[in-house]
Amino acid sequence: MSHAFFTPPEGARFALRNVRAPRCLVRAELAPGDTDLVAVDLLIDAGSIAAIEPAGRLPAALGPDLDASMVLPGMVDCHTHLDKGHIWPRQPNPTGDVPGASRATGQDRVANWNADDVRRRMEFGLATAYAKGVVAIRTHLDSLAPQASISFPVFREVRERWAGRIAMQVSSIAPLDPFMGDEGRQLADIVAESGGRLGAVTRFAKYPDEPMPDELDEALARLMALATERGLDLDLHVDESTDPRSRALIRVAQVASQFGFAGRILCGHCTSLALQTDEFIAATIAACRDAGVDIVSLPTVNMYLQDRTAGARTPRWRGVTVLHEMKAGGLRVAVAGDNCRDPFYAYGDHDMLDTYTQAVKIVHLDHPFGDWIRAATETPAAIMGIEAGVLAAGAAADLILLKARSFSEMLSRAQFDRAVLRSGRAIDTRLPDYRLLDDLMVTSAGSG
């Protein structure tokens, strides 16, 4: 059934004995310490964590000694694009950069994104994420007319079908142009009908080479007005660029403060902030803190896209935002998976453990590891407003068990044999076969 290294005992009540959990994610009275991991026993009863005790407290009769194996809560991906996923075989991006990705995705959307196509690829991505131990996802849906009227109903159907397995949220994504007129109002109504977040890219299609046009503040204010009228939060793609002129993040925060926007704002990417002066970075972080702006970094995708040049030129920068400074400045910061096997990212497997692993190496979330694991668990759950991402008595026993005994082991070797527990029971961790999508691909599966 599964290639996991461990299957829990039969019955509703059992223990996971002598496991190692990230101290920052454990909500229990334990001896203080300065280690990243803490040795605990977990008592599972009727699908929930009934108790968390120091290792060695629970009797051996309740379950096997797991020899210091790591346990994590189910992980949370607060920024994905399930509607784009897995189109690479039929629509690759030969340039590997953002303009090429936008062109290729637009072509594929017009040619292929009917309801059945979107539904099947979306559920393929969800099945993969579920097998990896992801418990919650927020997906953006490409929303230029007429696609929103196709994809949002599909999302609502899929969300209902996956209820109890993956908690799903949705956000629109479109340039700012539609929000200056009727199309933006219609889109906001579709988002509200779907219980979603109003989302946009903080750029205009009509100004492709101008990241900060004069109309930017007006468009942001209109976006906030539409959201306020419908009681919606905002989820924005901001400054995903290598252009240091792109400084929209501070304008989002300042306009939100001037507007008195009461909802939450999540800003993704923000890569060009890393190209600014320390003084401007500090001012931007302060403005975001004042406005209640949260940040999500997409490190694997932005490493792939940013600073890519045709020919034999090595990229000169990492293409990620100033995550350490943002966290130190009091912002809630998360990492997320973003795209998967589409023109914006040719790779990926909807695996938040891999996203965290790559983020550690790309953004130096180590030495010490500290509480950075929260960026893939507790913090995105808090940003999404759901209960997940921590180990606590009374919480659902939605867990990932790893053979690895330390962060070093976990980050050094791909955890293909992880065990995934949902409500205390092991699930099948076999992944859906790519061949399930072959009939949707115009070209052969190997052409990408």
C-alpha cells in the first residue's frame, strides 16, 4: 500500500514513543532547553493528539519506540497555482524567465483551460500534496475574463470534494487593469461567492515596462474598496522582478494605512526589495508592519525565474526577498510552493517539506535552525486563519513521521519513505502517476 517506513498500531488509542519534534511547534509543558528538537511521546486517541509527554513517559504497550524519528505537523502551502499545474509537457517555457512563462501560460490557457482540464490537473496536484502530508492549500486562479467563470466553479466543486483531506482557499490573480472598471467588480463578486481572497498582480498589462505608473495608488485603492465592500482579504503578487525600480510593496502598505483597510493583506514574492538600499528596506518593513501586511516567499520558483539570461551567463543573485530582515522586523513570513511543472517552474511536486528544505539552503534558514520551520507550518496556517501546523493536545493527529532523527538528516536526504497520518491513521503515500494526465497533453509526455 505504501512505502512509508512506519505504520502506526491498530486501534484508536496508541502512542508514538521517543520521537523528536521541533521545539517551536510543540504546545506542551516540557523542560526548557535551547535545542531545536525536543524528545517527546505523543498519545493518539480517536484521531487527535490526546497528550504530549517527555520521551519515556508513556508505556511501551501503547506503541513502539521510534528511535528518535522526527515528527512534524501536517504542512501548509499558502501560495500555489493549482490551475496552472502540470501543463509543462504540452506548453514548456523555452526561455525559463517570467516573460516567457507569461506568454506560454496565456497560450495554453486560451487553448486548453476548459473545466475538465482544470479540474483534473487541480485534483492531480491535490492528490500529490495529500500524499506528501500537506493539510491546507491556498491556490491562486488566473482570473482574466472569461477564465474566472470557468475556474472558480471548478474550485468550489473540488474544495467540497476534498473537504476533510485538504483545507482549500482561493484567490484571484489578474493585473490591475480590470480593477479600474466593471470587470474588476464582476471578478470581486465571483471571489466573494467562492469565499475567496481578492488577488492581483501589482502591475498593469497596459504598462508592461513601467513597474510604478502614476495610476498605481488609485488602482490599489480601488482594489481595497472592492474588497472592503465584500468583506474580503487581499492576496497580492508584488514586485516579482529583477528591476530595482519595482517598489510596489511599500505603496501597498502605505495605501492600506491611508485607506484604513481592515482586512489582512498577504504579499507574495517581493523579490526586487532585495535590490534596494538598507534604508529603503527598513522603511518598507516598517510600513508593512504598520499596515498588517504578511509576506510569503516562493524561493524555489524565484530562484528558477529570476536573473535568467539566454546564453552562457550564470545568474548573479538568488532572486528571493529579504526574509530574515522581515521576520526580525516583526512581519509574519512564510514560504510556499507556488508553481509546479508549468511555464513558471518546470519542476516541483507539491511537497512543502521539500519547499522548506530548499528554502533553508536558498535563504540560509539555518545556523541556527531556530523556529524557521514555522514558516512552512504554523505561520502560513495563521495567515490563512486556520488551526494547523502545531503539535498540541486536542489538535487533529495530522502528522508526518520521518526516519530522520535531526534537521541535518532531514535536510540531507530526500524523505521519500515518510509516513503520513491523517486523524491518526496512516494514509497511502503512493503518488499519482503522471500518465493519468497523458490524454490532456497535446505533445508526448517526454517532450518537456
